[in-house]
Amino acid sequence: HFQVRQILARDFGEEKAALFYLKEIAGRKKFLVTFNGKAFDVNLLTTRFIMNRMQSDLAGLPHLDLLHPSRRILGHRLENCRLVTLESDILGVQREGDIPGWEIPQRYFNWLRHRDPCLLSDIFEHNRLDVISMATLSAHLVEILTAQSAAKHTHTDDYLAAARLLLKRANATGAQKILDIFQENTCSDFSLPSKKKLAQLYKRTGRIDEAAHLWQQMAACEPVEFYAISELAKYLEHHERDYPPGQGHH
């Protein structure tokens, strides 16, 4: 069951009550999910708690800021990593009639002066779409990080970026699971940069024979890929004991 709940302070005097209600909700939750919340939302809310002489529990919750995995896994093919860009270019969603986020504070201040409910309705809808998009984006990232069918996502480099991220987080098992979806018969159509990234991941995870297969493919390309030739020479020397022509062995 998915529920979107929004908290509105109808005037400045209700801020403390709104923060108290937020604190009550946060106290029942196990973790926090935001988009750019580590740099903005949590710091802003912490400041408001301090200004109201209240203690905030938000900073103590495990916090998933979706901006960071999105940037690492998907950012290689995006102009920027704004949520609206991820919606349109990754999730295939186009907002219609939405107000930009930077306009919301002024709309709220205008509402405080004029009490026109139309000024708030667009804000509520914008926030609702943000939350729904974060849920959808979370599911998309989980599918990639848990090596769901590559056929669902046409961009190979998303999976390669996810494998690199898992290795950086010392999750070799998760990285290996992603690499398992790349069988030899699916690699021949990869771009040269993608083959290079995949070969590097194979090498880092000890799958040296699979890396060598890709180096062989790359070495046969035109123009000559010197990286692949160098790696293949080292592989033949140290693993196959097959020394390249012209290289002596002492």
C-alpha cells in the first residue's frame, strides 16, 4: 500500500506543530529516502528544528539519497541528474503543467498573503509527483543493482556502472551477479568502450579468461586498440605461458 502524506503549515505560527508531526512520523520509520536530501532537505529541516528549540531525529535515520546512485549508475548518459531529467530520459515520464521547484517558496509566501487555494494545489501536485517518481526510480535502480533481465534495460553501461559501484562498496557478490548476465554471445555487439569497461570488471573480479576473450575481440578491431593488445600480451605471458613473438623469456 503506497500513501503520500504532505504536511502544511498554514502560517508561520504552525511551523513548530508541523515539525512535531514530522518528528512523530519519522520516529515510526526505519529509514529515510530523499532526492538530494543529504545536501539540502535534511540540513534545512535540522536548522528549522534548532530554530524552534526542538531535537531532530532525521539525521540519525539510515538515509538513501537517490541522487548519488542515480548519478553513478545513470549519469553517464544524461545531460544532468535532476529528478525531472531522470523522469523523462530514464523512466519515460513527462510532467504536464508542473511548476518548477524554485517557484514553490514564492507561491507559498503569496498564499500566506492572499489565501488563494489555487496557489497551493500546484505545490501539492508537484510534491506528489516527486514522491511517486522517487519510488519508481528506486525500483528501477534495484532492478539494475540486483541484475534483473538486461533485456528490460537497453543500456549496457548502466549495469557496468552498477557493478563498479558495488565493487567500490565491497559487494563483490553483487558485482559478480551483474557480470553473470553478460554471456559471450551478448558481448559481440557491445561498443568498444563498453567492452573495455566490462573487461576491466572481469579482471578486477578474477574472471581473467572472460576478460581475455574480450581483449581478443578488441585486439582484432580497427583501428588498433593498444590497451587490449597490452592486456592480452600480459595474459598470454602470465596465464597461458604463451609469449608473444619477439619477447624472450629468461
